[in-house]
Amino acid sequence: MTEELKPASAGSAELCLPPALRKPRLRRWEAAEYLKLVHGVEVAPATLAKYASVGGGPGYQKSLRTPLYPREELDRWAAERLGGVITHSGQA
């Protein structure tokens, strides 16, 4: 069995990611795919581009003109966007 085909319980979640998404910094289209696969947050690359211009999205770095999203920043943003775990649907 190759590393890419191991079930999630067989080791770290990193082994289940496609090789392109294991890099420390991801291009915008890779960041969108990472957010969907790892966190279940569907966001289009164009939406990430809009957030980069108006605010509200994950932090990124630039290499010349290319925005690069650190995976830690994507994880932080997704957790913030998802909010806390809800245990009941009653009103507070």
C-alpha cells in the first residue's frame, strides 16, 4: 500500500493529502483545495482573491506577484470561520 492510499487512521492526515498540498505554502487554487479537503470549507480561488483585496480571508505572503498561503494560516482561518462546537440548538 502506498502512502497516498493509506486510510486516515493509519497515520497522520498529512499522508492522505495529495503531494501538491503537502507544501508549507500553497498557491491560491491549492489553498482552496486544501481548505475543502482538510476542513470541509468550500471557497473558490476567486473568493480568496477578493478576500485578499478587501480583507476577511486567510493571511498570505507574496513571492513577487504570487500570493502564497501558509498552511498554518489556512488552518487558523478555517477554525475561526467554523466557530466553536455547538452541543444544542436552544437559544441562549
